[in-house]
Amino acid sequence: GMIENAVTKTGGNDFKVDTSFTFNPTWLSAKNNFPANQPAFFNGFVENPNPAPATSFYSPVFNIGGPIIKDQLWFYASYQQNFSNRENAISILGQNYNRNTETTTTLGRFKLTWQPTTKDRVTVGFNLDRNVINNDDGTSSVTDQAETRLNRGGEFGLLNYTHNFTDSVLFSLETGVTFEESDQDPQSRDYTTPEHFDIAQRIAQFNADSISIDQQGNFVHESKYRIQFDPSLSWTMKGLGTHQMKAGVQYNWLIDRQVAGVSGNTRYIDFGGVCDPTNLAGTAQFCDLKETFSGNQTGGSLVTRATASNIGAFIQDRWTINRRLTLIPGIRLDVGILYGDPSANPAHDGTGQKLTNLAGLGPRFSFTYDIWGDRHTLLVGSYGRNNDVGDAFIAQHGNPALTEFTTRFNTANNSFTDCSVVPTPGNCTITGGLGARSIPYHSLFSPMKPPHVDEVLVGLHHEVIPETVIGVDFDYRRYSNMWEDIETNRIWDPTGTQIIGYQNPAKAGQSITVSTTANEAYRKYQSMDLWVQGTPGRWDLLASYTLAYNWGTVSDYFDGFLLNPRMNHFYDGYVPDDHRHTIKGSVSYRTLFGLDIGVRLQYRTGSPLWESFANPADSTQRIYKSPRGTAAPISSSTGAQNFNDPQLYTEIRNPDQFTLDLQARYNLANLLHLKQQRLDLVLLVVNTLNDPEASGLSDSFSVRNSRFGQAFSHFAPLQAEFLLRYRN
């Protein structure tokens, strides 16, 4: 779940202090000496002579609130500081050692609440956060020199105003401004040394690798602003029952600016070793591809700006017809207007900025029916549509990416082709750049169909004993018209591994994509939930079992579907977050002498994997030979895989997951005879069984040094922490 709307604490007429300190020294955590993602090329991780990796965490928190002017003006302030250190066992380049991922987080909140009259209330708030992560990757898939550093944070201010016109009519205004900044850089701050990525071993060396498949820069600096204005009106009226009505509009303006680049404007794709034929004799055998990058700024970086304007209007009625039946009809209209970088987009609206318009209508309806009229057995149901009319992330995707020239190593002359000359040589391919990616324009009177989700839910809930309810819910969701990139220029051979031509001969060598909300891009979710929740006696109980199916052609926006038409028919299958069975439980007991003890557990079956191969024609794409969620099994007779027999394809999944956490809390105020105060000592033990099993397996296959089926991640070991909390 995700918290979309939260009411934060407000000071009152009494001074209140709530402070705590969490401490997790290294001796409170287990130390499992398992390697992170270990490439087979650098030999096995055996008999590590170094100390096992350590973990520590410390966090002081201080909250205070109270009156400035009693009955009129109150304040509330909060401060939190987190210090986290997590070592990872690394085995790389013949060395075994521990690499530390250090995280520091600072959170601050301040809130003023003013009530000048009994009908009016004004709230002003200011919030800030800072987060720095060193060695953010933390695995054996990158060397120390190829690590990344994340520095992010921001501030936001809010102003809320409410006014009661009458006892049954309330006006509310929520508005605010948010600023966020995120810098992802090479840990070494080296912006000149090219990175080498070994595609056979999936390892990055000498400098940081690309941020992601669709963000080829190894450094990205991003600044985001959000301006929001949400007035609403609530009122109660009578007529065939009671109507609790609410209507309003919501407006936000999103601004995003990005600076992206690649160190040295160059990246080498090696195979089985380091390619450096100029300086190191005998390394030509490892040379595969060379990628050269350019942008719109001196030094090769790319600067782009994108904005989005979102407008929504809604009305909803909570209609209590009688004691047994409540209906909640509603409808919502959303409109999104996306703007790209002024220097990079066609002049759709005469200014050269507007990308497209999206609009969607979202009807909603739910009901609650008390079957026997005694409030013990409820039949519930709902239908709703939610529309995503775009944001700054989508608008940025409509901007050009870094221009990337790719050429394969020429073994005849032991060199790479210079792709910067005009016209572009035939053995060079181009991705990104001006005109290489676009969003089809739709006017406001004929807007683009937005991504949307339709959800139908029905459930039966019954109170079996006082304060304890059991229930069964059936849920169906369909996500439609997801954002995807469609290749429009390359012509692929039947295998999807060779480019044999181009639709536009004038753009030979270049990939040209259209980003659109494709009808074929969908996913659906079906589930049955059996659950129990309640507080019988001194127990606090929450437990559930879920049977679920998560299927579709896409797992997320821009995930590669439709980029290579030869692969499209493989994409329909179980998506990566499909877990067939999930069991969750949280049970605690409150004793008579101030001690609370509890246990939390979670079991879920493994998520699907999908055997993939490197595409020799495009290093950013993967090749598939079987449907999503499957692979070619290894023959017991030959010890090899047969990729040519569709009858042998088999489902493959990650290992099942089971975690058990324990918690105990004791109120020390009883021993210290503190009245009107509480002093809690809490012990939390995560992964109590210290399960070290693999949590993720590799589904990537290569001819040489394949890692297919090898574990690349393990569960974090047992970790215990104490928390001391004081409240008055």
C-alpha cells in the first residue's frame, strides 16, 4: 500500500514531548559472509579470510509540541537523524573484502496551527529532508572505482485553511510548494575516465555504469518543483436518507530539470576481459562495442527541462439510505498537459513546447450492505477507474536522450570506427538525440487515451466475536494503455538479433521511437484474500492469506515491450511481481505488568524469472527465446539447454521467501513510578531465524561464463535493535 493522504500531528494546549533513540550496534546483528553479485569470471568466493560484514544503525528522534497562545496558536516540531552502515562481502579481481554502504538521513518538521475563530483554522508547515548514500550499488557487479553516490533531498511548505460556514458545510483549501533535488554521480567524482562493462560477466569497471536502461548517463542531476492548489467543499443534506457530499478541484504544476552525461563521453562494452588494444597488447580479443555520447552542452552533457500541468475535478456522495445500506457514487475528471524542452520539440502549439494532452473520466461506485441489520455481517463492493494523465517523468521521456553512437570492434585493423564523421559510417548505430524519440501530439479537444486501471472488488466481512472480524475479498484490476516506446525505423531479421535495414534511408543507423499509451500494453491482477483482524481481550491480531495472479505484456512503463517486434509475442506472461501465495501475520499480546510481545511473519512464493540473452545488435536490449516467466531447462542427459524445442520450455521462479520478526516492549514508567508519562524500551529482531538463503537468481544466459541460475542476492542476516522512547 501507499499513503496518499496523511494528517500530521498538531500541537495543543499542553506541552508534549515525544523522543526516542534507536541503536543497533554491530554486536546486535548477525554476520553472514555471503558475497554480493559474484561474477564467475573472477573465480569463486571461497574461504574469505576477512571478518564477516558488519551492520549498524543509530537514530535519535525528538518531537515537541504545545501552545504559543492558548486556545489560538499551537506549534509542533520534529527532528530525526539516521546513521546507517552496512558492509557487503565483495569478491572481485581476485580480492575478498568488505565494502561499506553508508547512509545518512536528516528529517525536520515544523508546524504552526492558528485558530482565530471557532469557524476558522489555518495551518502552516515546513519540512526538509536530506539523504546521502555512499557506495549505493554495494555489490560485486561493480568495482570500487565504479561505485555510485546518491545525494538527494528537498523542502516543502504547506498552507491549509478550513472554514465552517455552518455545522453542515465545510470549506477546505490545501496548497503547497515542494522542491526536490537528486544528484547521482560516480563515487570517485571522476568525470573523465571511460567505464568498461563486461557483458559476459555483467561487471562494471573503472567508472560508474549507466543509471538504467533508459537513462544511459552515469551521472544525473535533477531538480523538481511542485506547486499544488486543492480547494474542496463538504456538506450534508437530507433526502431519501442522508447525503454527505464532497466536491472539489485539484491543480498541480510540475517542473523537472535534468543534467545527464557519461564520464569521458565514452563507454566500452567488453567480453570476458578489459579491452584496451591501444595500451595493452593482447586485449583485442576482449573488445566488443564502443559507445560514444554527446549532448547539447559543452563537454557532452545533456540539459533538458520538462513540465506538466494536471487538473482534476470530482464530486462524491456518501448516501446512507437506511441503517443497512450505504452507497458511495462519485465521478472524477482528470486532464494532463505535458510540455517538453523548448529547444527539442516540434511546435505543436506554436511555442515549440507542448508535447501532448491527456484526459480521462473516472467513475467510482461502492456500497456497504448490512445483511442481517445487526452490524455483524457486511457485504461490500466497489468499482472504480483511476487515470494517469502524465507527470514530469513522462514529459522528460518525451525529450531527447543523450546521443549514443555504437560501433563494433573491427578485428581487421584492431580498432573502432569513428562514428562522429558525417555521413555516419555504415557499421555505426545511433540512439537518442534530437528527433529520435517523440510523443504523438493530441489536442485538448481530442486528447490521448491515458493509462488507467479499472478495479472491481467484492467482499464479505463478519464479526465472529466482539472486536474481531474475518473476511474474504475478491479483487480484479486491469491496467490498460501503459506507456511504451515503439521502434519505427529499424528493420529486424526474423531472429531479432540483426538490423537488416531502416524505414527511412536518410536515418540509416538510427533508432527512432514513438512513446505512446499502447493498447497492447496491459497487465491484470486477480486475487482472493482471506483475513482476520481484531483485538480480542489482550490480543492484537492481523493475519491474511492471498491467492493472486499477476499477468500481462508489461511490468512497468517503458520496459522494452514493442521495441523489437520479433520479441513482442514472448512478452505475454506472468510479470515479475507475481507471487502465487502470500501469508502475512502480526500477532501481539499485552500483559498485565506492562510487557507487550509480538511476532510478525511473512511467506510468499517466488516471483517469475525470464531467461534472456544479450542482443548483439543493441547492448541495451535483451533477447528472449521463450515466453515471459519461462526458460529452456537443462537436459539431464546432455547437461545443456535446448533452446529449439518449444515443448520443453518450463516455468522458472526465484526461491520462496519466509521472514520472521519478533518485537517486545516494556513500559519502564511502572518501575520508575512515573505518572502521566511513558518510557518504553523496545526490542526488535528482524529475520529472527537468520535465514541466509538466496533471495534472487540470475536469469541471464551467455555462451561463455554464464551466470544462469546462480544466486546473486541473499537475505539480510538477523538484525536486532533497541529503541528507548519517552512520552509525556
